[in-house]
Amino acid sequence: QITLKESGPTLVKPSQTLTLTCTVSGFSLSSNSVAVGWLRQAPGKAPEWLALIYWKDDKRYSPSLQSRLTITKDSSNNQVVLTVTNMGPEDTGTYYCAHKSQTVGYYLVFFDYWGPGIRVTVSS
Amino acid sequence: DIQVTQSPSTLSASVGDRVNITCRASESISSWLAWYQQKPGKAPEVLIYKTSRLHSGVPSRFSGSGSGTEFTLTISSLQPDDFATYYCQQYQSYSWTFGQGTKVDIK
């Protein structure tokens, strides 16, 4: 049974760096074809994909946010970490980590299991 | 980036109605489209992938069709549990993008 769960701060101040951790179970982050992504959803808006990391440590970032994002993984602890620098009010929303479906190829990415999400507010 | 546009934004329907939601891509995405359902306060859940393939456990009243740039999600007979927001997502091209959503509410 695949599960994911996000953890981290729920309130950050403008200009601070956000660090979120996704703890996974039911699969290994080092297994062939596995990938985990981060997405976010502003209130009342559609989900937005942010970053993705593959089992072999290949990484992909949203072009519009690439300069502010870093994704890493710790396979031994079953964790994927996202950092977002220079947080602003527009970064307020719910952040999700999600498992990339393994039914499709390397660059074909949709998400078949999601964590419950963590709501992050940016405010002084 | 490939843009995806859904219509309508809101849809009012009754239990038992047949419902269609459309997703249009700004360029051809072949069949690389997924549909998600999201209920308030919950994460999205995938319903359909590769345009028409039902994800495990999804009721057969959900179906998908289309190719290229135009796609449709159909709910053949709307059930009380189906009142939710639906999103399409293209995965033909990095970066992977979502439509703006269609809220299905009770007429």
C-alpha cells in the first residue's frame, strides 16, 4: 500500500525559506522507475506541479520557479525534501507530494497517489 | 508550456444526469491526458489516464475520450459522491500542466 505524508512548517514569514519533507511507504525511492513529485495548490486554484525526482536522482523543476526550488531524496529514510527560497504571499497554499505512476514512460508524468497535503501560509 | 483549458468552469446537475467536461490543449498531446477528482479539503485523486483508461477502483460510470487537442470526461449517471471539482492534466510535455478545473455542484 503506497502512502505519502507531508510535514513541515505551516506558517513562514516573507523572504524565508520553506523546507518540506515527504515521508513515503509502500515503495522504495531507489527502485527502478520510481519518482516522487511536489505540487501545490493556491486557495481556489488548480494544482501546480513544482518539482520531480527520479530513483536515479534525476530532477525536474517547473521552469517558472526553477531558480527557487531544490528537491532531494534520502532513500534510506524514505524521504523526499523540497526547499523553496524567498517565500512570498503568492506561495500560500496547500503543498502535496505525490507518486508518479509507473504505468507510463520516464517523461510521461501523472500522479497516482498523493499525500493529504500541508497548508502553508506566508505572513509576517 | 502546453496550456490546457477546461469548460465549463462550473456545472450544475442533478443525480442521474449525464455530465460532460471538456479539456482542450494548446497543441497536440496525443493521448497523454489524465483526469482527477478533488473534494473539499482532500488531495486530488486520479480517475482516468491515457485519455480513457480507468485507474484501479474507479467506477465504470466514469469514462474518457478524445485525442490530439480535445478531450472529454463523461459521467454517465451522476451520483451523490460525484459532486466535486474535476481537473485534467496533460503529460505529453514537460512541464506537466493542469486545467483550471470544473466544479460540479447540485442543481
